[in-house]
Amino acid sequence: MTLKDELAEVARSLGIIDIGFADVGLWSTDPIASARIRPLNRPDSIMQGCRTAVVMGIPVPYATLLTAPSIAYNQMYRNVNAMLDMAAQRIAMELMARGWQAMPIPRDGYHGIDGLRDTPTAFFSHRHAAYLAGMGTFGVNNVIITPRNGPRIRWVTVLTDAVIDGDGPMEEEVCIHCDRCVRACPQNALSPGTYPDIITDKTGCIDRSEMLAKQGIAPCGLCIAACPVGLQKGPTPGPTEAARAEIQSYVRKRFARSRRSGR
């Protein structure tokens, strides 16, 4: 069994089936990554001697996403992020046990809303790592669109000096340019086009995230929920309109009670 197979087996034991590998040289040679990622934010700067980026993804349940923005989506989002960080640590430990160096990159490399206003990027882009590992391509909404889960998947990365062959970026674009994400955005932060020619208006996203965070129901998720790529045919698995309205209003009512009571 190869190291790639062994790591995939460890990831599967953690419930993760989406795992890919990217040669760190791609950050310097790929047209998209080399143009968008500064040298200081590339793997071989963050971890000298790094040869491979191990990328893992956990899908976001569509039924939960259809309640967004809501307390249900908020809690699920936090749980998935925690699972990704734990999985990255576990894979790093596995690599180190085999004599390799490894560095798990935190799922979110920034300090909340205030940090994003100062610097609207994390110190490492898991999106670009997933793209270079051949796990999907960029969509109109600037996130990675995958064949099986569309944009409904979150990523984490482990850097290592182990040499593990990867497939490289996908040649065929996954995004179908239906622009449903553009129409779904309440901030008009998205525009039709192809990444990186068209970049999300991050100020608009941050403004909405800040508003939702104050209500305890961030993030937004509407552009992701609108994407049809990867959805199975058949009845929509989400809540009824009445149930969605109830879930979405629950937090607002709780915050209203807190304000009235002075808490």
C-alpha cells in the first residue's frame, strides 16, 4: 500500500472520503495560483522543505444548508470546521509517525470579522489547494465547485515534506455558469464571469457576515445553496417553507428576548 493509500485510509476512518494531493511547485507554475497567491502565502514559504499539500474536504449537508442563514447552519458550519481541524491534526500525526515532517493548516487563518476587514484573506488559501489537488474548479462565486458536492464542501490542508503524487488541476470546468449564485446574493457581491477575472466583492460579504454574526446565525450560505451542481434529481430534501421560516426566526426571537431583558 502506498503512502497515498494509507493516508486515504486514515481519512476514511475519520469519515472523510474527499482527499487529494498537490505538488507545491504548482503554486508557482499554475496561472491562477501564481497570480492570486503571494509567495509568502505559498506552501514552500509557510513550511520550508514542503513538497506536498494534502487536502481534505467534508461536505455540507444540503438539507441544513437550505435553512441558511440560521442557527442550524451556524452550528453545523462550526462542527464541520472543528472536524476538519481535527482531521488535519490526525493526518499530520500519521505523517510524523512515519518519519515525515508535517504542518496542519488551521481551517480559518484569520481573526474573525475585524480581521477580515483589515486583511480580507487568510494566510493560506484552502480553496486554491483544493483546486491544485484536482478536487474541483472555481465557480462564479469564487469557491471550489466539485462534481459530486458542487460548492457544498469545506476544506483543510496539511503540508508535508513527503513526496506524494497528485493529479493536478482538473482540465474540465465544473461550474456551469447558470449565475444562480449571482442572483441569490443579497449584497450584489457577485458578478457573472470567470475567476480570477471576476472577484467577489469581499466588503459586501463581510458586511453581511457581520450583521448575521450579531444575530448568531452567520455565515450566509445563500450563494452556495443556490448552486445546482452535484445535486441529485428528485424531491428537495430541505424543510417546508413554514419550518424554514421558524428555524430562521428562532435566533432573532431569542436575541430580541435578550435585548428586552437587558442580557
